[in-house]
Amino acid sequence: MRSLFAIAATLLAAGAVSAQETPAAPPPPPPPTSETTIAETDWRAVPPANLLVIDTTKGRILVELLPEVAPQHVERIRLLARAGFYDGLAWHRVIDWFMAQTGDPLGNGEGQSYHPDLPAEFTFRRDPSMPFAAVAEPQGARVGFLQSLPVQTQPDSAFAQTADGKVHGWGLYCPGVAGMARDEDPDTANSQFFIMRQAYPALDKRYTVWGMTVGGLDVVRALQVGDGDNGMMAAATPDRMTRVRLAADLPEAERPGVEVLSPASARFRALVEEARAAKGADFSVCDVTLPTQARPGA
């Protein structure tokens, strides 16, 4: 089954609560933002080759691809998008307070592409040149952002202690993070993927992270809820992806552009401090939502 079915047993063994059993509650409010103007130089443009445009029956979702984090998975997403593989496929498994899953040509959680399965890329190697911005530094770790993606990594002091001068890092499953579905075997990701509707840290380092939503998280959360595993569709009329392409492959007149607040900016630091002040001891990197805007001229 090309899904996250293995999560249930893992979480039960850890004494965690299933996302499907979480009591209904309104979505958490967004972190507060001040009225400080974001300077023009504080924005970072997402390259068109790294911008996945997912048009759905509920609206458009934009995902920044992170080849630094999962190069083989990003290349697979690019390959399938360019082939039109995802066009028309259903969001066959959408669970509130958890995630929305798609990419199965059968629509029941059992299908995949005709390409070979991929080896897991649960972690990546961070070198000093990567644009990482920390928001917290618990003992023996750093937590922050690599481009738009929330990540955890070993501290910089470990650079000098490794043979390749790099340290381990991994994506954190905050709202909007895109991951790859798989079977129980870690090396079975293929074409199915999911986008987080809410934070779910139990997935960290268990499913490959390959991207981050930089537009349309409201669309992800509006998708028709239903579980299409066990040979059933998610709903009588599940939402679908109507077209999935890289922005770079679209005609210039149709090509969207997006800018994300740079983690190197002073405004980013202010945003982090606002979220930290609002959450207190409960603060986590998932409380920081990077502002985005349409790129001028796009």
C-alpha cells in the first residue's frame, strides 16, 4: 500500500494519539505579525525550476522544491510533472489535522508510477555554505530554516569533527511541508506524496521531505476529507489535481512567481521573536510562518 499506513502502528506503540482521533477544534491562529514593513531586499525569489505548480479542483498550490534536502525525490517529482503523470489524479487520502495525499494513478492507495522505487532520503548533509537560519538551539542541535523549509540539524561545531566537513540535517513536518509516501520498507517511495495540513512531528526522519508549500496552504486544508486506503476512494467526488507542472516549464504568460521572506533578513528575526513571545515555553519552529508574495512582474 503506497500510503502512510505504517504510521498507525508506530504511533500506537509510542503511546501517541491518532490524527483521526484528535478532537475537533478550530485551526490554530497564525502567529502574530507586526506592522513593520518588509523591505524589498528582504524577499527571496523561488527559482522557476524549483517551483511546483499544482492546480486542483479547489485552487492552486505552490510548492518550493528542495534538491539540497532530497535530490532523488525532487528529480522524481520533476520527471513525473513534466510527463503529465499527476494530471487528473485524486487526493485519495485527506485526513483533517494531519495531511492530504495524492499521486496514485489507481486512486486507492495501491498505485505508483512505472519508475523504480526510490531509496530513502530521510536526512541530508548540511555544509557551511547552505543558507541556514537558526531560530532555536537546544543542546546539541540547531533548529531553523533552510530556504523556506523548517529543519533540525547538528550544531555548527560538528563541522570540524566530520570527514566531509558537513553535518546531518532533516526536514521537520510542520504545516505545508511536502513528503513522500511509502510502504513499510523505507526504500519504497515512488510517486505518491502528501502535504501536511498541520504539524505532525512523529513523521520526522521517517518519511522523505522534498518541498515546502509557499502558496495555497488554505487550498490544502480545503481539500475534501476522506481516507482512500483499503481499496476505497476518499469520497464520492474527491478533489483532484487538474495540472501539475514546474513553473519553468509553463509558458511565460502563465508562469507564476513567488517570493518568500528571507531567513537572512531582520524582518525574519522580528517574526521569530513575535512567535516566541506569543507561544512562550511552547514555542517551536512550526509556529513561524514565512510570509510570501507574488513576485512582481510574474
